[in-house]
Amino acid sequence: MERIEEILDGVTTMGIAGHIRPDGDCVGSCMALYLYIKEWYPGIQVDVYLDHPKPVFQHIDCMDEIKMEAEGEKAYDLFVTCDVSARDRLALAGDYFESAKKTACIDHHVSNRGFAMENHIRGDVSSACEVLYGLLDPEKVDRSVATAIYTGMAHDTGVFQYSSTSPQTMRIAAKLMETGFNFSKIIDESFYEKTYIQNQVMGRVLAESIMLLDGKCIVGYMKKRDMDFYGVDGKDLEGIVSQLRLTRGVEVAMFLYEVESQVFKVSLRSNGCVDVSKIAVYFGGGGHMRAAGCDLAGSMYDVINNVSEQIEKQLLGQEA
Ligand code: AMP
Ligand code: MN
Ligand code: MN
């Protein structure tokens, strides 16, 4: 695989961006690359674009330098996307991707078909952060960069728990840890900690969840009016689908919330039998074998029916 210095050859201006509703891996990979370039390539003028990252990522350096809006016409020498599975998932800086002289994509979604000029996509790797690490010079990964990479790896592996966690993931994590950041604080504050309201909402979704397909599929949902009642948005609902997945006997967990009237964001998690990325792709979304998502219009009843029908097809296919 090419290394970062080859990608940066001849570059004096550079933009970096992640996907809409940026998660830990997205923020971590974009910021790690940004911090690395700032530190080791002072001759490159670099900007990072992220769509309103959550305050739980404030432990990463230079979060106040993130651009949350595009700023008029520009043509970067190089534009890099991190953790972005498809061109239409690129948040706010899409025009800069189009106008850039060279584009590169650093990602780990199996559904990613390679939309940039240079594609560094490893569907078998835990996180975009881990793919990025493979492109960097490990000797130049200081505490600041390591903190960002570790955050993304911890988030996308469910704190080194999901099957995407490999021995290499742990070796990299160990190497990062040696730079001396407070890993337990990062994990607690950015991953596990919930506000009282977030816990209340999770409790409500779990209490109202339904079991389908002989207990192999669990469905949780939240309608717009209930989200308004609690004063929560999509960012407050992270972690709910993971909790649903842990229900005994369940193969697939589905969680949906209403982003606008009759439009739902659907999150899918699998325990291994069902490839949920295939289901998400079928509905115009994407993701990984065990974690994927899509956006669907229609009544809640229709959305649940249509998605569970595809889950059932895969489950039945395995029985046959
Ligand atoms: P989520 O359920 O939002 O946590 O997403 C799980 C995985 O699926 C993440 O890796 C997302 O990048 C991916 N994903 C979620 N929604 C979409 C979508 N609408 N299109 C493409 N990929 C998605
Ligand atoms: Mn992501
Ligand atoms: Mn990711």
C-alpha cells in the first residue's frame, strides 16, 4: 500500500472531510490526519471539515479548528475523505471534493466501491482510523495523533469487542497507548457515559421494543413527537441499537428513528448469521457485515416490514 508521503507528493493545499452525522471513527480519523499533516508537513495548508461533531470528542486536540461549513469556492490540490462509504455520504464539503485536483478515500466499509481517484479501502479492518494508521509513519504518531486514532478504533470496535477487532488492532492500540494518554477517561467520557435523558430514552425504547421472526429480530423505534418530548436528537440515540443486539436469542437488531415526518434513519446490527450491509445496500444505504444503516421513507409500519422481510429472507436462506 502507498504511504502518506506518496499521496502528499506535490501537494500544498489539502482538505479533509468525513461523513454526515460523524461518529468517533469519523472524527478520530479526520482529526488524526489533520493533526499529523499540521505537525509534520508545515508547508501544506490543511483544512478539516466535519458536520458538528459531538462535544464528547473535545479531548482530541484542535477541535476548535474544525470548519463546520463550506466557505466559498476553492480548488484544493488534494481532498481526502475518511470513513466515508459513498460519495453521497460526504458531508458539507462535497463541492471541494469535486473541484480538487486529486482525491483520496481512506475507509473500511465493505460497501465502499471506491469513489475517489486513490482509494485506500480495507473492508476487513476495524476502523478508518486503523486503515489511516497503516499509511502513516508510526514513528511520527505522537500523543496528539494517537489520541485521535485510539478514539476512533475504540468507538468502531465497541471498545475492542466486535469481531472486526484483530490482533493487529490490539498491537496498534498498544503502540498508541505507549504515547501516554488517559485511555480509560477517553473511553468512559466519549463512549459509555450517557446523560440522564439519554438513559431515560434508551430505557423507553427497550421497554417498547418488539420481537419479530421467532425472536431472531428485535426492533426498537422512536417517533419524532417522542424525540421532541424528551428534547433529544439522533446523536442522543447512539448505543441503543447495540443494547438491543445483546438480547439473548436475537440475530439482528433494528433501531429506527424519525428524522422528519415519515422519514426514518434505520440502524442494523447483526450477531453474525445475517449480513446487514447487504440489506442496507438493498435499501440504498451501506455499512459493514455486522453494522449497517440506511434512510427510508414511509410509515414506520412499512419500514419495519420491508426491512424485516429482507432479514427473514437471509435467515430462511440459511435454513434451506
Ligand atoms: P449507524 O447504524 O448509523 O451507526 O451506522 C452503522 C454503519 O453503517 C456505519 O459504518 C455507517 O457508516 C453505515 N451507514 C449508516 N447509515 C448509512 C447510509 N444511509 N448509507 C451508507 N452507510 C450507512
Ligand atoms: Mn463512521
Ligand atoms: Mn468507521
